[in-house]
Amino acid sequence: MELMHETKDLLCNTCPDESIADLTEAFVNSLPQKLANLQTHVRQGHIQEIARIAHQLAGAAGGYGFAELSHFASELEQLATSGATADDIANKIQILEKRLSATH
């Protein structure tokens, strides 16, 4: 639960409702794997998969009240769908990783 509170402090404008705390915690705990998946897909050149994951991440983050994370994921999706280079996409993912790792 500690990671959830630290992440909320950094990324959450409208912090999640306590009634969904378990779901929110599961979402936060899934973020490292989601980032690892994004990195793998960048290395493999699977840009459409990056767009799909970013889209899902944006929606889920928004639903749990993580507005900044949702916005960031939407920007990543836009990069992936607009023909940005793999390097540009990888840089955006690295920025996200740094922001999230700074929370714990």
C-alpha cells in the first residue's frame, strides 16, 4: 500500500476513492510490468502494441484518478500513432519510468 500512496502524491490530482483502494493498489503494482512491456515492444519495433498499451494505461489511470499519468500515457499513444521514431517513443517511456521511480 505504501507505493500507492507515494504514487498518488506525485501523479494524482483527484486521488482514488477509498472504496476502490484494493483495485487502485493492484493498478499501481502493475505499473512496473506495464513499463517493462512497453520497453520490450520498443526494442522489437511493435509500435501498434505500444499504442494499444498506452491507450489502455491512459484509460485505466484516468479511471483511478491518476490524471497526470493518464495524460502522459495519452501523449505516448499519440507519439506511437503519429509516426514518431522508436527513439522518441523510447525517450517518452524512459521519462515515465523516471517519474514513477522517483515516487519510491
